[in-house]
Amino acid sequence: MSTHVVPTKTYAAIFVALMVLLGLTVGVAYIDLGPLNFAAAMTIAVLKAFLIIAVFMDVRSAQKRGSSGSRSC
Amino acid sequence: MSEPTPATAHQFETLEQQRESDILGMWAFLATEVLFFGGLIMCYTFARFSYPQAFAAASHHLYVSYGGPNTAILLCSSFTMALAVRAAQLGQRKALVGFLIPTILFGLGFLVVKGFEYRTDYVEQLVPRFRFHWDGPEAGHAELFFWLYFVLTGLHALHVTIGIGVLTIVAILGWRGRITAQNHMTAEVAGLYWHFVDIVWVFLFPLLYLIGHR
């Protein structure tokens, strides 16, 4: 049974990054960038989703597990 | 540390295989959830690009002072959720419950803020059909924005409510020692669901709240 455990520090760093991105997305909304406002908001949202999926939902280490070939069927 | 048998259901050869199946099952469910919310967000996108002025004006009536803190609350809950799953992986019973409780409280906090926000929307006559009053031009298009706002945030709030229920069950199981390092999939799968609900909000927040400010 090879459950890979992510260090607490990594989760904390991702949490801080998510909060910074939240601040950024609110800040950018108040600056007039024309059509780029929408692009900026969506880019930041995708980035936040990526961080959550890769680290909190553990897809990153699941991929490592998969590639190291621990499959038995 | 209690040691109940590492329950491998009879259709699985190994615990590892069962673990992978559990996770795959949840991801398959989340894929259907993406289709579910995706269709609605597609409607939103189409309407928004059809009526950009009305949507910007309507969005301006939502309060970033509700939506912003609520986003922060959900991000906090995702953080404590990740720590709870980590505790489950390590078989730390008390830490598991200790991180699930704040996660549940953050979820409840989100719903309370959302409740106050809906009340404000009601007072400001922004509830389509039921109580809607619009002074500017394109009242119908503005009303469409609020239809989408209530459907999207309402369905999201429903997901948060279900998530709170699921996490409460996980916390009770954890407290009873039913979640161990060997067999922690209940916590892991609940965590995937909770993070997904957070991601939905990460998109809803800029789409609904942040388009009318510049």
C-alpha cells in the first residue's frame, strides 16, 4: 500500500497562492483592460483550479504513482 | 490505534485496486458534474456576449463584499479539507476529525453569508419573477442575468449543503475509528468532492461578481 503523503508545507504554500490569486482577480476587475479583463479573470480562475486539482486533489502524485507502474491487473 | 480489518470488498483483489476504483468512480462522477455546470455556464457565456451592457450593469448590483469573503472562506475550507485527508492517510484519527470540523464550519459560514446575500438581493428587488424591479434599460436582459445568478449559485449552494452532510458523516466515521491509514478512501473521496465544489465557485465568482466594475 503506497499512499504518498504530501507535506503540510506544500498545502500551506498552495493555500497562500490561492489567496493571493483571489486578491489579484478582485484587483484586476477594477482596472479597465477592455476585453482583456475577461481573459485575465478566466486565466486566474483556471490557474486556481489547476492548483486545487494538482495538489489538493492530489492528481500530481497520482500521476507519479501511475507512471511508476504499481498496477496489478 | 485501533486495527479493524482492512476491508477489501470481495470484488477487488487488493486494497490498492479498490483504492484506485474508488478514486476513479469519484472522478467519473465529477466529470458528469462538469457537464452539469458546464451547460449552465455555456448558457451564461452566450447570454453575456449577447447582452454585454445589461450583464455588466446587472453584475454591478452584486456585492463583491459578499462574494469575495465567501471565496476566501471556501479556499480556507479546501485547505483544512486537504489537511484532513492527509491526517486520514496517516491514520491520525483526532487530526482527521480536528480538520473536518473547521471544514464543515467554513461550509456553514459560506451558506450563512450566501443567505444574507440572498436577503439583500430580495430587499433590492433583484429576484426574477418573484420580486424584480429594474430602472435602467434592457430590464429583460438584466433579469436574465439574475436568473442565471440564482440558478448557478443556488445549485452551488445545494452542492455545499450536500458536502457538509457528507463531511459530517466522514467525521462521525473517523471519530469511531472506522477510517484508518489502511482504509481511508471515504475521506479521500469526500475530499475530492469538496474541492470540486470549491473549484465551481472559483469560476462563478469572477463570472458573476466581477464583470461590472471597471
